[in-house]
Amino acid sequence: MSTPAYDAGRLALMLNELRLPTIARLWPEFAQRSDKEGWQATRLLGALLEHELAERAKRRIERHRAESHLDPTKTLATFDFSMVPMVSKAHVMALATGDAWLEKGATALLFGPPGAGKSHLGSAIGHALIDAGYRVMFTRTSELVQKLQAARQSLQLPSALAKLDRFDLIILDDLSYARKDQAETSVLFELIAERYERRSLLITANQPFSGWNDVFPDPGMTVAAIDRLVHHSTIFEMNVESYRRRTASDKQNSRRRQSSSDNQKEGATNMAE
């Protein structure tokens, strides 16, 4: 039986129907090369499928990065580990692979004063996990609390929590800024309880656990939330001077040195005249 011949237009239609855009783009070039070099059919098919899968993976990562709301500049490549010597780079890189802790729904907790680099480090881990194939969401804790409270008021809280399950990791930034007198933060406890040992959380906070009574409605809920978070957790203490303050101080010192240098040059010029 002779093999049926397909014209280029029909092939394009079929590949479009099958949603194989990369093969549709590449097959003429690969077919020409195959004819010229005498490839076996399996080699041609394999090469086209490998490119299709690679492009799908790339597009999937791009979609996941867009939905994550992560700052594109806050990556591991731009994080200065020398500024936080108490943080083990090897430990962070292990977290960035995701396998062990995400599979058991473990938690990462980053403590330190404002400007210590907590949000940057959390975001950097998030970017690395997206590259590894996981889904991540970054959010200000107070913003998510407001959304969940609105969902509760409309009797949609279980549905809202279920939708968050699609994320392997949720990064709750600035938990300490969520206040029980500003929003009904019991929904935050429900999120923690819902994800406990199933889906992971990464939390940044300016205050240690002793200050969390200002976040949750009552001490019992605070203890219960902390108990769940620390059960399977990695904790980073980033007690260093504010990076923003250090940067501003360095710029100020640099301007002073430049001004002093300019004055010395001006004085030397005046003496020469």
C-alpha cells in the first residue's frame, strides 16, 4: 500500500487542529533535512516531538511566572548572600529545588526587620520553583486576607480556598502587617489550617512569633496557627541592618567623598593659579 501524500496546506490544518504549533513551524525545515540526510522516520518524528515538548514547557513556565505576581528582578542571581551571612546559601538552593518540602506541604518562615531582604529571598525561591515546574503565588498577606474575607461574606470561602490549592506554594509577604483590628484575620488561620501538610506556605514577617497576637483574633488561634506552621518548617532569621538603609548610607558617604575630592581639586587649582 502506498503512503498517502499530504500537501503542506493540509498538514498545517491538521497540526493546527491538534494544537502542535511548534511542529507546524518546524516540520518543513526538518523534513527537508531528513530527505537530504536520509533520516529514519523515527528520528524525524522524535526530533519534532522533542521541540514541541520543549516549547510547551517554556510557555507553561511563562504562564506560571505571569500568574505568580513575583517581582521579575528579585531572583537568586540578584540576591546578595554576603549581606545575610546567617543564611545558608546551600540550604536556600536546596529549598529552590522544591522536591522534598513541597511534596509534604512544609513551610518556610523568614524573620527579620524591614529591609533585611526577606521579600527578595522569598521571591527568589519562588522564581526558582517555577523554573523547576511548580506553581507559585506571591501576595501581600493583608491583600489576601481582604480577598478571603470578601469570599466569606459572600459564602464563597471554601471555593476560594480550593482555588488556591492549584498553587504548590503561596508566599505570604509581610504577615506582621495584617492586623486583627483591620480585618477579620481568622480567614488567615483557615488558610493555614487548610494547607497544613498538603500545600506549602512561605511566610515573611517583621516580628517573631511573640508578636503574632496582634495578627490573629485570639491567643488560642495564634498558638494553633504557629503550631501548624512550625511542625514541618525551615526558619531563617535575617537579623541584619536594612538593605535600603545601608544603600542610602553608602550613597551618602560616596557623595561626601566625591564632594571632598572635588573641593581638594578646586583648592589645588586655586593654588596653582
